[in-house]
Amino acid sequence: MGERWSKFAAAALALWAVALVATAPASALGERDTGGFGAFNLKASNGYSMYAVANSRAGFKHGEIFIWLAGKSDFVSYFAPATVTDTRIEADLGALGSIDLEFQPSGEKGNAAPGCQPNDKVPYDKGSYVGEFEFHGEEGYAEAAATNIPLSLHPFIDFICGGFSIGETFGHGIPGARLTARARLQGRKVSLQVNQNRPGARVKTQVSIDERRGEVLIHREVERTFPASVFHFDPKLRSASLTPPAPFSGSARFHRNAQPANRWTGNLAVDFPGNSDVSLTGAAFESHLLHARRTETRSRPK
């Protein structure tokens, strides 16, 4: 788990890690039929790391599986219905693949604990998931297949330790700027945010898309830091321009005094993992430009 990935995933995983880890001891300590839990990770192609958590509520109802794929500076997550018991994980991901795994204990006991709280140990049965696991990322961005995958509570349990805290300060006296552009396009939610803490500083760009394919919910996110030259804004924030390099293409311009349909114009697009050439401009986007300063700090529980 690299630092870059933890910045992308911390918010989502921190919430789920608490709930899922709380479920894990029930099966491990013999309180059966309270719900199912499973977790594993493996390497995918093209440099991606894959992490999966499966969970179901009381009586093995309402099962679901979360799958995260993390690259150096991009992140894709999938959320799908699944059959999850204390011994099985099954899910049909459609064109994305399928999961049919049975947990086989090794006979050994283990204890897992967050790195920041080594005394808070979670007892569990060691073992592996045996069966078939196949994943085919859209547009071939990543592939993964396995027939034997060890159970692993890490890195999920470590997210209890916290992650990165991101904050923003707004006001007319701040020399930096934040540009946002958001839209709902054909059932997809697209969001772009650009931050520059002062003229001449490096430019942080984050872009994401939420979409659905059948019963699978998908979130894709790309984060990059670029030289100052890709983003320009005038001191009174009447206009701004953005021309980032790959995985972006084209450019965009913000016009504060234009009609809403013409306020955010250009041909800016981005290639997400599994969804390339997504447009980031046009009349459907709601855009804003504010004086802002962004800060990032590592947070840990007290």
C-alpha cells in the first residue's frame, strides 16, 4: 500500500474498516450466523494492486463486495452485490469477471492489529480462499486471476490508524485559487477540482467519475500535481485557464461574467482507467472559482 493510494482511499476505507473489522471477530470467535466477512489482496496487471473486502449483515443477508484497484496516481473502486458467508464469497460482476471462492482454514490461529494500536488484536483463523477469481478491467487497464488467495486483514485494518486530512481555507486575502467543475452526464457524475495555493506554485488536480454498469457501482479517480504553467487565473478571479498534460487532453477556460452555459468552455478531457476520453467541459457543468488555500496533513487517532 503506497502513500499515494492511501490518500485516495482513506476516506472510504476508514469508514468501512471500522465496520468490517468489527464483524471479523464474530466468525473467528465462534459466534456463527451473525454475518459473513472476507478480505484479501493480490497483484493485478499493469502495476495495479487489488484489495477486496466482502461483508454481509446478520443472517448472511445483503452481502456486498468492495474491490479497489490502486495505481501510482489513480484509483478505481467497484461495489457489487455478493453472497457472503463465513466460508464463501460469490459474485457475478458481468463483463468485469466473477468470484466463486470458498474459505479453507489452515488450522492455525492468527492475530491482526492496526500498526498504531498493536495491543488491539483481532483473532482470526488463518487460511485461503480457494476456487475461481477473475477480473477484467474495462478497456484492458488491469487484469487479475487466481485460484488460491490467502486471507488478509491488511491493509484494511490499518485504516483505523487514520490517513490524510485535507483542508481548505477560503477568503479574499488568500492569494491562491480553487476551481471546480461538476456535472451529471447520462447517469454519470463527473467532478474536477484544481488547487493552486499561490501564483507560481504547483497545481493539484483531482478528477473523478461515478457510474453504474448493471448492478456494479464504479468510482474512478485520477490525481496529479503539475507545474504552475498549466493553470492561470487573474487576481480578481474573473477568468482562469487550465491546460494540463496527459492523462488530460485539450484545455478549458472559466469566464465568470458569461452566461452559465458559457461559463466553463473548451475541449478538456481525461483518460480514466477503464474509461477514456471523458469530457470535462460544456454547458452541463456547474463551475466555480474561489480564493482558497489547500492543506494536507497526516492524521492519526488519539
